[in-house]
Amino acid sequence: MTKIRPPAVAGAFYPENPVQLQSMIDYFLDEAEDDGQSNPPKAIIVPHAGYIYSGPVAASAYARLKKQADKITRVVLIGPSHRVAFAGLAVPSVDEFATPLGNIRIDTQTVAELATLPFVHYLNQAHSMEHSLEVQLPFLQAVLKSFQLVPIVAGDASADQVRQVLEKVWGGPETLIVISSDLSHYHDYETAREMDSYTSRLIEAKQYENLDFDSACGRTPVSGLLAYARDHDLSVKTVDLRNSGDTVGDKNRVVGYGAYVIN
């Protein structure tokens, strides 16, 4: 019997109706600027708030995958845990993740290989209500042709543990790495802009050791990607940097969002 992780935040973070959801994503992607570069990103960092808040920023990275869409057959998706406390990294023991746009097959072989690492554990509780991964799935379904998913939730883990996972799964052009993270939380507009600009400079310089918990809620998976990027001399570029004051207007207490591409 196929084991399926059903959507947990459809109707809250994004539309539950598949037609409305597809229309919203298509609008974000159409509005996003594509810099026209011939080499699509190997990895991206994208935000995970409700679509009305962070969708336009996420789309600025996803739009750059269009040229590679028919080549990508596996997505490794890593985001922070918001609801369950645990040590290390968590993978699910299910066969599919469902969204209003359909079901996505889990790359169970890769998941099983990762679970042999001492800090990677099967833990469905970490996945059942986690939005940091789920909000990325409809974007991936809209942009890519057909792919399998390796979903990973980061708990109390280190940058080096995430880096070790990436060493195992990096692969070639068939594999896309997606790191899910917002930036600063609940500061006024100008304070958030200053903080997020500084964080983006650190990310582009791959100085992950200087990121703290106020920099990004996904600091651990972001740091692991930056550690890998530094080891392999990859470039990191900011393609969008805004906050909820830019997307929905209220500038008293905002959340920061950045989109980054890695090659």
C-alpha cells in the first residue's frame, strides 16, 4: 500500500484549489525576471512563507530553472523544523508527498542511503505538519517536468552534517538542490532591510560561520549549502531581496525573504 504524506498547509499558506494555485504560481513566474543566463542554477535558496508574502521572491529563483526543467529528475529539498524538536536530520518513511497539484514520488532509495548516516533518522513527525518543505512543492511541480523528491527536515544539526548529506546527493544536472529559509523576523521595515542586506552579503561571501539565529530561520541548511559551495568553489548570487512590507504593505513588523542561486 502506498504511504502518502498529505498536504498540511494547503488553504493556509497557499490556495487549496488546484486551479487557483496553478494560476497564482504562473503569475509569480511570469512576473519574475529571468536574467537570461545560459546556465540554470544547480542549487537555490528560497523563502517559505505564505505565497502572498514570499511567493514573488521565491519565483525569482524558480523562474531560472525553466531552461533546465526537462533535465532535472531529482530534487533534494532541505528546510528547518518549525514544530518538532529533534537532533540531526529527518527523512520520511512514505512513498509520496501530495499537494493540490498532484502527488510527488519520493526517491526512497536515496532516502534509505542517507538514513545510513548516524545523524539522519526516519521521523515522520518532523514532516507531517512542516511547511518549510511543503510550500516549495507546488512551485517545483509547476516548473519541472517530472521528478522524484528527497525531503529532509533539519533539526538540531550542524552545517557540516548538512554538507555531508550534500556530498552524497549533489549529483549532476539531473539533481536540483533546494534550501528553504526566510531571513529576519518581526522587525520594522528599515531594520529588516539592514539586517537582510548584511545577511545576503554573508551568504554571497559564503561566510556561514557569521550567520546567527536572527539572520535566517533556515540557518542550518543554508550554512550547510554554503559550506559545500565554499569547499567546491561555487558562486552564490542574490537574485531577489525583499520583505513582507514590500509584498503586502504593512511595514511595522515584517519578515525578510531572499532568493539566491548557486552554480
